[in-house]
Amino acid sequence: MSQPAPMITKDGRFAYEAAGDPGAIPLIFLHGIGGAARAWRQQLTTFGDRFRAIAWDMPGYGGSAPLASVSIAALADALQQFIEQLGAIKPILIGHSIGGMIVQKWLAQSPTSARAVVLAQTSPAFGKADGDWQKSFIAARLGPLDLGETMKSLAPSLVKDLVGDDPDPMGMDVARECMASVPEASYRAMVLALIGFDQRSTLKDISVPTLLLSGSKDNNAPAPMMAKTATYIPSAEYVELAGIGHLANLERPDAFNAALGPFLNSVVTKT
């Protein structure tokens, strides 16, 4: 049976899309730097039959107000405010890329407030700005904008560089649309917010059920790094999606949903 289309809501500081029974367990999706709430529509439709599935527009994206000063800590505070605004008790959080970093920072501040978390294609650390990989990453993301390119002109090449084998054409259309619509100021601020992020010391303190989800062709959050990260989190589960790059939920939505489903079932069964 098909589910209704997600409802688009602007509520105070935050814009978000949601599907499912408002009284069901909250399942909150957090997108990456080039994303938007609408990047999760297939997941909202799939999981809205059992959960209150919600995807926010990160501050500075879509209809959500920007932050005065952007950092992972400030974004984690915004997530807490969003959860409180929703009245979401013991949510399950699914964070992709920078969304996963926000979840990690939020967990360090609120270690027992989540029912479970999914860290999808993310990292526990970015490192210092003067590292070779970090300098290359920042230059690749911001250099073209400095030379006069726009998010719209860069979107096709940025998305192409992020994906793996045989991505879903419709998903790629959504990925390009999301990337093209990111305000340049927000994109720059989010890229720079990565500098210095490091939650490696708090991985051992994560006490809620945790799934780490990687793509074997992901160059931004490489699978071996994510597999190693899982070993530091007590009772973490690790799943690697073959042939998939950095945008799993859009590249191969069926594979992403199939990996997420059993973990969510186990969490609900335990509670």
C-alpha cells in the first residue's frame, strides 16, 4: 500500500518534511552538506508506515533559519532545539555525512536521549586545516566558488564525484537539485565547520544501539575507516554497501532501506 507524500512544514526556526503517525516512534533524518530534507523522501515514504519519519532542513538550508555562527557544536544545539520543538521523545537519529557528525556531538551532550542512532557515511573526526587531505578537500569544495562558479554550475560535477557504480537516475536528479539549491554562504560555512571536528574520544561512551553504514566506493568517508570506527563503539553494528559511494540513500535507495530496516526492527523489538 503506497504511503501519502511527506508533509512539508515550516515551524519556527526549522523547516522539515514528515510522514507517518505523529504518535509513532520519531525517526529523524539529518542530511549532508549538499543535501536537503527532500533528499530523504524515499525513506520517509518507506518508514512512515511504522514511524513518525522526519527530515529536517539543516540550519541555513531550505526554509530553516541560518545560525549566527556555524560550528558542529552549534548545529548539535540546534538539533536539540529541533527535537524539543517537535516534542520528540527518545528519537532514533539517522545522520548522513555532516549530519552524522552532528549526531555524534549531540550524543556526547545527551548520551541517553536517543533510542538508537545510525551513522551513515560519516566520520568521527575531520582533522586540522593544515593536513594534506583536509587542505585538498577544502580547496576542492571552495576553490571553484572563489573563482566565480556557483552552486548550480558546480552541482553536476560535485555529485558525480560523490557517487559509486550505477546510481539511480532519479536519485541523481534529486542530488543535483539539492546541491544546486544550497545557499553558497551556508555551503561555505558548513565546509569550514568541519575543521577541528573530533569526537574519537567519545565513541566509547556511546551507549545506545548504533548502526554504522558505509559505501565501498565512498572516498569521503572510506569504508575501512568506518569499519574501524565501529570497533570503538560498544555493541555497534557495521554494514558496508557494495559499489556505493557517498550518497547511498539516493544512489541505491532500496539497498539503503534494506540495510536500515533490520536495525530499526531490532531496536523496536527491544523496546
